[in-house]
Amino acid sequence: MTQCEDVYFQDKNMADDLIKGFLANPEEEVEHSSMVRNVAIYTLGKIIENNNEKNVPTGIIILKILALKEINSTFGFTKGDSFLINCLSRIRQGLLPGDIIYKISENEFLIYYSKIINEGHIILAANKLYKLFKQPLSVDQDYITAKLRMGIAMYPDHANSAEELLKKAFFALDKAIKDKCPYSIWPTDQQSETKSNIILETELKSAIDENTIYLNYQPKLHIKTNKITGVECLARWESPTYGLIPPDYFISIAENADLIDALTLKIINMALCESRECGDNNNFSLSINLSAVNLLNSDIVEMIRRAINVWDTRPDKLIFEVTESAIMLNPELSLTILKQLTNIGISISIDDFGTGYSSFSYLKKLPVKELKIDKSFIFNLVTDKEDAIITQAMIGLAHSFDLFVTAEGVENLETLKMLSDLDCEYAQGYYIARPMSNEKLKEWVYQ
Ligand code: C2E
Ligand code: CA
Ligand code: CA
């Protein structure tokens, strides 16, 4: 990987201060940040002038590290600082000599790319950064995967001054955060987006009331016995205006529009009802995803208890999947909710493992039965040595806590074989089966 040596801060002392972390006084911090921003605007202005003379465009990315507050509160400020320094080194690995990086706020970096010829180039650069950050950062004893969002803007296509360029990159960053995408590029048509979100919210509300949300089921294979032992329920929705909407997208609309509890309840009832109809397959475990916002409302436990009674379901066949970042939104309340669910007899699984905080000390406290390794580690398991090392470490960690492991995103036989060699218990992925309707599932199981 190219090590960037020419990366520099305009003012070395200021940069050192900033890298070390936070200033004690928030007012000072604001003043300090705006000073760095001004320096950045000034330097960008000079760069634009220079590039203009050579007829080359100027491309920037504003990169934001998410959830720094939670990392500080979970691991403490010293680790938070080391984490940030590690983030900076990771960013540097994605840069070339001549590129510049500024830390413009507590958790935001401005990156200027010196060798950008067009928009495609800067998108490649953003992808490179995204890929670099997929691997967890080692911070003392812990491994933390930094989640990032990037806003991209180009001069002269998107702006006619350095200040304007920065503004556009920040707008793009906001959009990336809102859409939960790794990056977004200006221009973003904010007006039409607001309009489409309002339409989607209204339609989603009707869909919940009128039962037009439906479920697909993805089988889960027990690797050693080569038997299907469970399914994961995945919600589907077709908007009358926009067609099929990706589930993570409509889940986030439901979260923002205060519809998530109603939606989750619908999904749970549907899953329990359909699994009852499945008769013989009743021994299948049923994995249901909980949203981060569900873990902020303790009423969810009673709602689940009632659904179990209505459908006369055995709670021990239910697994609720939650992500680490969802738990971290309110660790105390989440822990209480998860404990109450396990008291009923339900199992808890940590979904997308490896992409969140992966705090080993915290994991010990959670009443979980299963870790689901995120598909991003599994896709290239056979060809990518680092992915293999991390996956093996995650499986070892899970086993040392007496947890089962499911690997998701298994797309070929080689990956399945390798997971078997690594002693992973369960596998899920397109190689085994794609998510399918309840009817198809019944046929698939009997074929
Ligand atoms: P997830 O919980 O990680 O679900 C697994 C996703 O990976 C599913 O995407 C599934 O179709 C996909 N997948 C499974 N195997 C493979 C594979 O081999 N290759 C590839 N490329 N993809 C694979 P889907 O159905 O689009 O769901 C996306 C996300 O939406 C889910 O990620 C989950 O976070 C959320 N979601 C889906 N249904 C629900 C739900 O009922 N409630 C909540 N709260 N979230 C849901
Ligand atoms: Ca899941
Ligand atoms: Ca997952």
C-alpha cells in the first residue's frame, strides 16, 4: 500500500494539538475549529488558483468518523484519542504524495486530492478509503471498526470558490449520513429528496396499516450436519410510487417517522403467524431483526410477549438480531431489554459483527447466544488474507464466550468449506439460498 509521506498540516503545531484530541473548553474548541477551517479555506483557495492556471480541477472529501462520543464513553478518552490517531494513519494509507489532510473538527477531516482529473477519480478515492476502514483498528487490547461517512465536491463543477466548495462537500456529507451511505457527491437535489421522503413516509404508514409489507425468509445452514436449522425473516416493501424499496432504507424512514415500533410489531406477528402455518418446519429457529430504535423503548418486551402468546409460539425458537451500534445508543436500557427478552426464553444474536465497536469487555456483559459475522468479511474470505485472519479471530472470540457463530454472505462452496475448517457453526448466503417467500420456502425445504 502506498504510504503517503507528503501529507502535511498547514501548521504543524496546530495539527499536533488537534491530533492529540480535544481542547478542554468547548468554546475554545469551536474557536479552534473555525480557525482551522479558515486556514483550510485559505489553503484551498491557493490550491484552486494554482490548479486553475494548470487547468486542473480540485477535488475534496470531508470524512467524518461516526460515533466518536460513544467510543469515548465506552472506552474512555485516552483510547478515544488513540483511536482517532489510528484513523488518521488509516486515512494516510489512502493518499498519495501531494495530497493534504486537515483535521477540521473533533471527528472530521478535510482531504484534498492533488491528482484528481474527474469525478470518477475522486469516487475511486472515496471507495479506497471506505475499503481501508473496513478492517478494524487495533486500539490497545480492543479492535474497533470505525464507521465513516464522506461528502465529496469538485471545483469548478460544483462550486466557484474554496468556501463554496467546502460548503458543498458538507452538504454531501449530510446526505451521506442521512442515507447511511459511505459517501455522497454534490449536487444533491435536496428539494426533491424532501418531497420523496414525505411521500415514502405516508405510503409506508398506509402499508403498515393495510398489511402490504411482506416477509422473505433466508435459510440458515448448520454446517457440520449440512441441515437447514433456521431462517432469517427479511422485510420487503413495494412503494406504490417508487417500487421496491431496500429494507435498510425503509427501516430508517420508519425510524425517523416514529413508525418503527408498529412496523416491527407487524413483522413479528407476520413471522410468527407464517411459521405456525409451516407445520413440520416448526423446529426451525426464526431470526428476526430489531431496529436500533426498538431498543430505546422498553414497551417492546411486552409487545413481543403478547405476540408470542397470540401465536402460541415457543420462545426458544426465536432469535432476535441486534447490532452492536444499536446497543450502544443506550447501553443501559438495551441491556435491560435484552435481559428481559432472554428471561422469556428468546435468544439474542449480535448482527453485522465486526462492523461496530467489537468491545470484547462489553460483549461479556451481553446475554447473547450468537455472533453473526458481517458479510463484508465473508465475501472475500478465501482470497483476502486479512479477512481470513479477522474471521478466524472473531470465531475464536465467540467460542471463548461460548457463543455460536453464523457467517452471512456465503456466496460459494470454497467459502463454505473454509468456514467449516474454521469451526464456524452456521452459514447463510446466496450459495445456500437467497431470501424467498414463505410459499417458496416450503417447496425449497421439501425438494
Ligand atoms: P441484515 O440483517 O444483515 O440481513 C442480511 C442481508 O444480506 C439481507 O439483505 C440479505 O438478503 C443479504 N444477503 C444474504 N446473503 C447474501 C449473500 O450471500 N450475498 C449478498 N450480497 N447479500 C446477502 P436485505 O434483505 O436487503 O436486508 C438488508 C438489511 O435490512 C438487513 O441486513 C437488516 O439490517 C435490514 N432489515 C431487513 N429486514 C428487516 C426487518 O424486518 N427489521 C429490521 N429492523 N431490519 C430489517
Ligand atoms: Ca440480520
Ligand atoms: Ca447482518
